[in-house]
Amino acid sequence: MSVKLDSSDKIHQVLDDYDYFLFDCDGVLWLGDHLLPSVVETIQLLKSLNKQCIFVTNNSTKSRQDYLKKFAKLGIDGISKDEVFGSSYASAIYIDKILKLSKEKKIWILGEEGIEQELHELGYKTIGGTDKKLIEDGVKFSPDHELLSNLDEKVGCVIVGLTFNLNYLKLSLTMQYLLKDNKSLPFIATNIDSTFPSKGKLLIGAGSIIETVSFASGRQPDAVCGKPNQSMMNSIKADHESLQLNPKRGLMIGDRLNTDMKFGRDGGLDTLLVLTGIETEENVLKLNDGNAPTYYANKIGDLFEYHNK
Amino acid sequence: MSVKLDSSDKIHQVLDDYDYFLFDCDGVLWLGDHLLPSVVETIQLLKSLNKQCIFVTNNSTKSRQDYLKKFAKLGIDGISKDEVFGSSYASAIYIDKILKLSKEKKIWILGEEGIEQELHELGYKTIGGTDKKLIEDGVKFSPDHELLSNLDEKVGCVIVGLTFNLNYLKLSLTMQYLLKDNKSLPFIATNIDSTFPSKGKLLIGAGSIIETVSFASGRQPDAVCGKPNQSMMNSIKADHESLQLNPKRGLMIGDRLNTDMKFGRDGGLDTLLVLTGIETEENVLKLNDGNAPTYYANKIGDLFEYHNK
């Protein structure tokens, strides 16, 4: 059963037991543009104790650079790019290091600027994505659209993530690339979260968009790069050898059981669920040992608040 | 094993054996706006022999009235509204006769004008659908959109079908109605075809759009009204008592195994697969007896062409 972190003693024990603190961002540090209580102080505390803070997010609409801007804007100072792991970055790394896709090839994107930026940074050319023409032409769809009959022969990979600029033209073009060359182009999903929490509502998540083109093309993604997939964990461990050697010195903190907690557990880390996102205490207490997080807390800021009590 | 209709004798036998000829439209009579060979003559032949011709389509973007216009435009004369069964009509009938939804309630539509027209004809008010504001506002999505926080309390049912005017706002609004009132609003799918064949290409079908909102909301449709679901067959049989009494006097003609052929077989009719759509002769010959159509033919016009040889 999960231990609730609700006393000074428990918090001091946790601070003794772990060297690496991996944070999901949305629902843990902030909700949309609203910073949660005592977050800045908690990160300052951890850094003052020489703990490694690593930020792990499935939101592929932003690049690591965008995240640094967001941290700064919310007053969380001193975060560097190598402390941020996003699903757009993880996907770009996967395409480069695992698929070893030639830089001569282009990548078709159904997704936002975050994916484009991370791929461009590695030297890839992309099409689709935030192309304004696809947004304009998509307002009134025509089956005669020239791009449907003129696929770019240089495209060597398809990546799909969350996009707010979705339309029938983009979905159908994505489908053409998934069917192309006897369905042989690699199909990469940034993450498969079904929903996207925003302003107290659940909106359509990357996983639901991926379902559309999966069902239409009869293909499942060849790789899912975000949490709970371990490719992002392996990238983190590659950067932090002592976490690789001793994963039990790491604590994965998140608000979702099926992505964050699974991600930590599968990577051999201990886990802390915070109740500022989509899970409730009632549900946590019903979980069997195989699925229960190591700890849970009302909010991440409790680390700071109980520490100083 | 399926019998190939490739001789005058076989065609005369078929014309003797059946009184009801149920036709899928796209891929059988036409491809998009292109009429297939000898279709007009085949329908004239059947009508001259006092056969009942019934047109059964899963394309919910058009109403029955739209279909009459399309028949006339392509030179197929003398078709009346009661010979046409579309998934938009079937869905409207389902909401009225089976769900018995009050006319005081509104229906949220993710779909096109065909659904709106059929529902309006039965006296229902609809929202969503072809509303221009949702298209305009969807070009640049904002999570602050007023409609996301102001759901219409009068909505009593959600219907999803094919739409070419898809965007993130419409998908997210559909999701809000599917989650509303503890997921209790009836969720109706016009049809679940994964793809939509158009101009020699496969585009995104209604079924793939439904997958998005299904996965996002964690709900499956409460009813699927198009082929292969039998609610449309039951409507047809209700209009044609002798088909109900003796379904083996009916022949379902289509180009898809998983919708058209299944629809006919499940209704107790014999089946004819034509190769002008998405299936190949090679695949037909591989089918076991449980899945093989009764007959197959290169094209529907072969009925006329072999008859006159």
C-alpha cells in the first residue's frame, strides 16, 4: 500500500533515500499556466541538497527550449536544457539514434512546433507540422488537393503527436504516408495519452489523434517515445550513470498512474503520485501492490512545507 | 467458394433467383463522381423485370434527398426517396424510433449536412454539424473557447459520422458532450468504415473519426446505424414484407467484405461482391466458406452485359 507523505519525518526520510527526482510537469508543477503552491521552494530545496532534478513531459507541442522559457516565466530559475526530457526530444533522439534515419530524408509531422524544433536541431528536414498552407487549405477540404496525389518521395518517417491545428486534410495526408511503399515508413508516436488536461477540462490527447490514423491505416505505431515507454528513461539513465547503476536512488513524481507511475516502476525507480492532477486519494487506496505508487502526497509542494515544519 | 458471374447462363439464373437487389453505391455504381460502365442499363434491366432496387449507403455526408440529386445527375433515372437507405437516415430513424428521444432535446452532431437534414426532417433541433462558427474558430484553437465551458443543457444525444470539416475544437466539444452527465448521453455512430475511398485514394473514414472521440472519452458507441449493423436491414425489411418473409429472395451487392457482404449475410440474404471497389479477386478466392460472398463479378454492369449476349 502506498505511504502518504504527510509528516516532517516521512519527508526527511524521502530526502535521505533519493538522489534523483524525476518530475512530470503538467499536473505536478503547474496546471496550464498556473504554478502550484510551494513548487519553486521545493525545487530550490532539492537543489540546495545537491539532488538531481529532471523534468519529464509527454507534451510534444513544446521543445526543451520552450520549456526553459516556461520555467523562467513561472519563476522556476536555474533549470538547464539537459535537465528537461520531452516526448518531442525523445522522439527526435529515437529517429536519430535508434532508427538512424539519414539526414537526406524528410520527416512528415502531424504535430506542433515542439517536434519541428527538436528535429531541426538534429539536422532533419520536416514537412507537414505547422505549415500554414495545410491549415488554410484544410478549412475547406477537397479530395483533389494536389498534395494528396503528390507525396514527397523524400519522406522517410512519419511522426504523430498532439496538435491543436488538426484537420481532415492533415489526417488524410498522414494516412497517405502511412500507407506509402506498402506501409513501410516508420511510424513514430510521441506519446499515447488519450486526454490532454487543460483549464480544468479534458481535451483530445495525442493518443486519441494517433488512434485515428492507426485505425484508418491499419497500422500501430512502431515506437511510442513518451512515458511510459522506457526509451525516454534509457536516455535519462545514459546521461546519469549512477541512476542506471542504482535506480532505487531515483523517485519518479507524477499525477498519472498509467503513464508517470508505470514509467518510474518499469524503470526500476520508486514512485510518488501527487493528487493535483487527474487521480484521487480514493482511487490510490484501492490499488493492489503491483500498481500502487510507493508514495502519494496532496501536492509536490508538501516536500518543502513539511521539511520546514 | 464464391461463384464468379461471368456467363450469360449464370446471369439469367441470378435474375430468376432474386426479387430484391440491394446496392451499395460508392464502388459499385460509381467511384466519386464517375459512373461505372453499364450501370444505368443494369438498373433499367432490373426495373423492366419488376425487380426491387434498393440503394444502401454508409456515406452519412449526404441525405436521401442529396442522393436523388446524385442519381439524376449521373443519368440514373426514376429512383424514389423510399428506395434509398443512408446511414444518416438510419441514424435519424434510430434516434426517433428506438431511442424515442424527445423533440425538446437537441442533438450534438460531429458530421455533415446529410445528418442535419435527416434529423431536421424528423423535427429535431441540432447543434454542431456544419455550424460555420465552429469551422472559423477551429482554425486557431483556444482552450478558453466559450463553448467548451458552456455546454448546451438541452443536448440529449451525440451523433458522430464522417466530416471533412474536422478540427480540434469540434473533437474536443464532442468529447465534452460524451463525458457530460457521467457519460450518460446516448452515443450514436452513423457507420464505422475505417476508410473513405475517394479519387483512387483511401481517406479517413467515419470509423476512424469515431475512434478518436471513443478513445478520448473511454466510450464505445451505443449504436452503429450503418452497414453491417442490422438496424438498417430491419428498416428495409419493415418496408418490404416479402423480403422479411423470405430473405433468400434478396441479393446484397457491394464492394466491401466487412460491411456490405457481412450486412447481407447477417440479414439472411445472398451476396454479390463486385471488384470495382477495394477488394481483389485474389483475396476473394482465399476466403473460407463462412466469409465468402455467394457470388462475385468484375463489375455490376456485367449483369446487363452478359444478359444481352
